[in-house]
Amino acid sequence: FTQILSGVQVDYDDEGKHAAATVPAAVVHLTTKSKTYPHWRKWRIVWRNVIAFTVMHVIAVYGFYLIFCGHVKVKTLLCMMVISVCSAFGITVGAHRLWAHRCYNARLPMRVLLAVFQTLAFQNHIYEWARDHRVHHKFTDTDADPHNSSRGFFFSHMGWLMVRKHPDVAAKGSAVDMTDLEADPVVMWQKKYYLWLVPIITFLIPSLIPYWVCNERFLYSFVVVGVTRYMLSLHFTWLVNSAAHIWGTKPYDKNITPTENPTVALLAFGEGWHNYHHAFPWDYKAAELGNYRLNLSTAFIDLCARLGQAYNLKTANASLVEKRSQRTGDGTKDHNHNHRHN
Ligand code: ST9
Ligand code: ZN
Ligand code: ZN
């Protein structure tokens, strides 16, 4: 079972050392990236997480049944959409572009709002999310990358959350500077109380809103706006790590796996322009031009900047992008119309 999931045909002992077996050439190629733990690709399965994700998926299937068979009110679906948008901004505008990459600065009210939104999304607390993400950028597609896409679609999508991390993640990740987040009281407060905040902000409040505001049955609110909404947002986020590291063009850097993927950009609120993002991770737009249609997160940051809440927005100028594209791109930049026009 473990071998089927990992796609690796090797036996391991408990310490993850190579015990015995024939090692296919492709596997040797994949594993040689790790110098310290050359054969540490065993899935040390964390059953608590496997069971939790399985149960959540079953509830989400019931949620889809309730939605598509017309059992929930239209107003409940509207609540679901609004809460989905808020939680998405918590990840894209908050955890990703503000806290992980420091693409702009935000004043306290905006940081508090984004921390609430980020908690709605329950994707680990901001500090852990940003640490894993910084390590992903620094060590992309090596064993130190928490969701190393060279281990296949399933591992980079959600499998990495159901097994112990490769030792390189902590070993090399410890070199990543996190002092800026340690100095942010909003981040540290959320980290301290995260286990209390999650049940209340991720599940209870989203379930109570349709129950109070729309007279929806509490069970239906919980299933649809609590759990189904959560699972959908998880999969849309995970697609950035899986699909947008596999399918799409590479107009800015053809030597890396991240791609420009319009479908993922749509589902992940502007985070599917992933080839650009890995080339210019500090750009607050996470895309070449501000295409609001497929980048609602940029629109939200621009709105906050107008309100004086976001400032010091960093962006790559056109000539820098052009030079990089000429130097390392795959030649598809000028074919990507969605990407180029506002
Ligand atoms: C989730 C996260 O879903 C999704 C993130 C996606 C990111 C996408 C990015 C793409 C761009 C943005 C797209 C946005 C799109 C939004 C669209 C919305 C519609 N560096 O982790 P532990 C050390 S979460 C340095 O326990 P194990 C550290 O010392 C879903 N050091 O490892 C740590 O201790 P501490 C819900 C690191 O035991 C220690 O190792 N959550 C690093 O192997 C142990 O760490 C879950 O399902 C590092 N990077 O366990 C929970 N990492 O923390 C899942 C670790 O005390 N997590 N260290 O400092 C777990 O249960 C566990 O982490 C585990 C691994 C089982 C996966
Ligand atoms: Zn990536
Ligand atoms: Zn990033």
C-alpha cells in the first residue's frame, strides 16, 4: 500500500535507511537529490490525518448531494460563497503574499482581518504555513520541499499532509529566517491560540451564520458551509502545488517545474500564474500584469492600498520581466493573452 502511494519500489527499515531491493533507474534519479538521506522516501503514514481527511471527504460528498438535490436554501449557498472568498483572501492575500513573501506591508486592522480570514481556511497557522512555503520556494522540488512535486501529483497535492516530513525539510528549513513573523504580534497570537480558534472560526461560526441569518437547519449549515466549503478551498489551494507544478507553459523560466495555469488561477484566486510567481516571488500581483478577472487577490490588495491599509507594494517592472523571459523563458510569453491584458 505504501509503495503504491509513493510510486517507489524499495523496501526500507524503520529508520528510513535502505534495507534491500532493486532500485529502478527513475527512483535512483529522484532520490539522489537528497545527499543526507538518499533513500528516505518511505511514507510514514499519519493515520490521524488519513482518517480525518477521509471523514471530511465523505461529509463533503453528502454536502454536494444536499446542494445539487436542492436541500439547502439559496441564501445558504450565498453565505458559502462569501465565506469561501474571505477564506481564500486569508490564504492568498494574507498567508501567501503578505506573510510568506512580504510583497507589501499591511497596517494592523488589515493584518487582524487577514488573520481571521486565514483561520477560516484552516491550513495550519500563519507561521507554519509561511515557514513551509518559504522552504518550498527555497528548495523547490528537492527532498527539503515539503510538497516536493517530483514525488508525483498525489504527494504534492495532499499526500504530504498525511505522512511525516522528509528529514531534509526540518534540517534545511531551519536555515530559513522567520524573525519577521516572530516580531508580528498578530501572527504569534494566532499561533498561540490556534487550536482554540480553529473549531470556532473555521467550523462553528460559518455553520451558525446560515442557521441564524437564513433559518437553515444547523446540520445542513455545518455540512455545506462548514465542511464542504472547507474541502473545496483545500483542493483549490492544493492544485497550486500539484497541477501548477505539472501542466502549463513556462514563459519566464523553463528550467523550473512551476507553470502558468489559467484554470488554477481561476480556482485559486490568482495564484495559478505560478511560473511567474516562482521567478518573481516578491511581486504582490503574483502575475505579470494585474489581470483582475483571474486575480481577485490583486484587486483586493489594490483596494486595501486605496484605503491606506496596504502600502509599499512591490512589483517587477516590464523590462525586468522581459529580460528574464528572453533569457530563461520557453518562448510562450506573448501567446498568453489572458495573462497580458487587464
Ligand atoms: C494545508 C496546507 O492544507 C496547504 C498549504 C498549501 C500551500 C500552497 C501554496 C501555493 C501558493 C498559494 C496558493 C493559495 C491558493 C488559495 C486558494 C483558495 C481557494 N521548516 O510539521 P511537523 C520542523 S493544512 C523548518 O509536525 P512531522 C519544526 O521544528 C491542512 N522546520 O512534521 C517542527 O516543529 P515545530 C490542515 C520545519 O512530524 C518539526 O519539524 N492541516 C519545517 O513530519 C515537526 O514538524 C493538516 O492537515 C519547515 N518547513 O508531521 C495538518 N517543517 O512546528 C497537517 C517542520 O514545533 N500537518 N519543521 O517548530 C501535520 O499533521 C504534520 O505537519 C505532518 C508532518 C503529519 C504533515
Ligand atoms: Zn510552487
Ligand atoms: Zn509563493
